[in-house]
Amino acid sequence: MSWLDGLSWFLLLLGLVFFIAGSLGLLRFPDQFSRLHAVTKADTLGLGLVVLGLSIQSSWRETLLMLLIWLLVMCSGAVSCQLLARFSRDAADAEPLISHQEPGQTANSTSPASAPVTKRAE
Amino acid sequence: MGLLLFDLVLATVVLLLAGTAIFSRNLTHAVMLFMAFGVMMALAWARLAAPDLALAEAAIGAGLTGALCFTALVRQPAALDSKVATSLLPICFVALITAALLFSVWQIPVSPNPALSHEVSVALPQSGVAHPVTAVLLNFRSWDTLLELLVLLLALLGAQQAQSSLTLYAGWSLSLSWSRLLSPLIILLTGYLLWRGAAAPGGAFQAGALLASGLVVLRLNQQLTWLSWQNPWVRLAALSGLLVFVLTGLFSLLWSSSRLWLEWPTAYAGAVILGIESFATLAIAVTLTLLVVGEPTEERADA
Amino acid sequence: MLSLYVYFTLATLLIGFGAYGVWRGPELLRRILALNIMGAGIFLLMVTLAYRPVLQGEPADSVLHALVLTGLVVAVSATAFALALLGRILQKGKA
């Protein structure tokens, strides 16, 4: 039993390391895209490791719930990352920043959004 | 010891987020820090043995307030590099008041006066539900909940009067399909929270806030176009919580054996509370959605 | 026991920060945020008071929890109304 506990703690600590790395990337990386890259990927992996580490110590029902949470967080992380990357790309295309314009003007400035996605966010 | 360490870390993070949200030079940063502050407050509620509040705050503070503040941010004029004026006199004044408050709060005795919670636990079997918070909200202090629904409705009416135009961004296929995929899950969770509210943390407020955040996501993706104040059924739904509440209260006043306003007979109390809560959930969800999204002019979705 | 004082202090400081922000905030939106932070401080004070029975092995005070739950929903609706008014003011300023 003890080596299982040790494995669980190791996985938890590894997950924390990924979380810290992602947060550091969010704070220190120079531009929007690399920050998104750091924070979404590292956090997904970190959460996965934490779930794995906790599932060793818990019942199968709790494990199932945690897996569901991980799946949801992973999917919504991917979607929100794509959305943010897309928005900042469009904002970079159309200076000045979209969020500070008149509502009427934003309709025009988002029109490049209809162009096919050429730049990959991740 | 470990718990105290957690408390100290959480308190520091919450304080830093609040301080930077207020003193940050950039308004956009301030709004984002404020949203993070909401999430951390949800963690604090969970730590302080208030799971009901944690559920509500997670849906409201992390979801709805964020959407609200970003909507307001879009309308802000461009001059965003502002500085909080730090003049000496106001700082001294506020610091003095805070110190006095701190001093008086620390005088509060650690051992509580158990009178009120004792009465709740004594009366709980007669309330029709097993969860004390739900019993307080919908039986012992149902006036609060009734008036709260009224406040929500008044806020909605006021916001409708002061409404200003806002353009919704065109939806995007990935976020659209993800929000569609999420919606059955959110409806399922709403029903679960509502049903569980009788026996465990949960209830009309949490369920309503959760349903509202789901509706807001769909609405921002330009789904559910019927969900607007122009639609009479939506108006009815926004009114339904208050309406059902008042009708049930009248019924209890006129026909039940006790003849008391908002006093449910013990035998039917569980069913009455569940009925009121269902309509209150619907009303809270619709009202919050309309408050957050308003009546946007729509932009055609791109593929 | 000590945790109680940590949260008391946190609540008081949040109220103080919020009060300063409401008073001296440069933009109206910032003042609304500060008002919300002040409200969070007051809610935190109430929930910490409700937490006291837990230290003695009893369930937390449900009356205070119910009050704060009502307060959360009222706070968000008041914020939404304030932001709608703010939008109106900004639109007037531009026109």
C-alpha cells in the first residue's frame, strides 16, 4: 500500500510542477500566443496528473467524477484558448484594439474573422 | 497547522487580487483581476463550510459577473491608462475607519450564541426539507426570498429602461458546437441542484445561477434568439417565480388551517417548496440572462 | 481558532480597500467593482461569524448562510443595473 501512496504523492507533486510552470509562463512570456500556449497546455497536463494522483487514493465513484471534471476542463480549455487566440489575432490585425471602439465599428473590424484560419493558435 | 497555512495563502491571494483590482492602472486588468477575485471567494466559501455559497458564487462570480463586466468594458471610452489618486487625507481616513472596524471585529466572542441555530434545528422536521439553508430560505424566512425575487425583477425593469445598444460578436463554429454540447449537461445539473436542495447544499438560487450562465453562453453564441424581453412568454417566465410565490402565500393565508401568510402546512411543505423553487429557478435564470445579455443587435454568424 | 482571526482581518481589509476604491476610483466602472469587493468583505464577515459553531463541532449557522445567499443574488442584480446605467451614461457622453 505504501508504494501506491508514494506514487500518488509523486504524481500530485509532478502536477503541481506543471501548474507552476504554466503560471510562470503566463506571467513571463512576451506575447499573447505563447502565454496561452503555456497556460492551457501545462494546466491541462497538471490537472490530469493531479486527478491521476488523487484517483489512486479514492473510490472508483470519485475517480469517475474527477475524470469527468478533467474532460470538461480540457475541452473548455481548448475552446477558450482558441477563442482568445482568435480574438487577439483579429485585434492585432485591426488596430486600435477592438474592445475600445464604438459598437458600430466593431462590426467592420471583425470581418477578417470570416477569413479562413491560417495561423494556428497552439 | 496545514489548514492555517492554507488560510493564510488564500487570504493573501484574495487581498492581492482585490488590491490590484482597485489600484491597477489599466481598467481591463482590473476587470480580469476582479473575476479571479470571484473565483477565489468561491474557494473561501467552500473553506468556511458554506457549500451553498460556494456553488452560487462559482456560477455568479466566475461566470455571470465576468460577462457583465466585459460588456461594460466594451462601452468604455479609449482612455484606459488611469491612476487611482492617492491623496493623503482619504487614505488616512479610510485607514482609521478600517482600524476601528478591525478592532471591534476582533472583540467578537469566538463562542457563538446558539439560540437561533438551535431554533432552526428544532423546527427543521416541520419545514418539509432536510437541508437547513433551504428551510430557512423557503420556509422560516420566506419573506426574504419573496422580496429578493422582487428585487431581481425591479433590477431587470430598471436595466430595460436604461438599456443601451450592444453588438454581439459573430458566433464561431467551435464555441457554438461546444456550447450546444454543454447545454444538456447544464440542464441536467440544474435539475440535480434543484432536487438535491431539499436534502443537501443546492436549491433554487444555485440552480438558477447555473442555468443562467448556460443560457448566457448560448445567447452570446447567438442561439436562443427568442429569449428577449419582447417575447411575452419570456416575460411570463421572468414573472413566474414571484407570481407562484405570492399565489401560494395567498392560498396559505386563505385556505390552509393555520391561516398565516407564507406558512406552509407541514404535510405539504416539501411539495410546496419544490414547486416554488422550480418556478423561482426559471425566473432567476431568465432574469439574470436578460440582465447580463440585454437586447443585443445581432451580427450574422460567420461559418 | 487562529483561522477565524485570519478571515476576520481579511474581511475588514476588503471592506477598507473597497471603501477607498468607491471613494477615489478614477472610473465609474472601477467604483462599481470596488463596491462589489466591499460587499464581498461584508459577506465574508457574516460567513466567518457563521463558521464559529464549526469550531465547536456543530454545523455552521444556516440563517447567516441563507442571508448571504440572498445577498449574493441581490448584489449581482444591483451590479447589472448599475452597469446598465453606466452604459447609458457613456452613450450620452458620446452623443
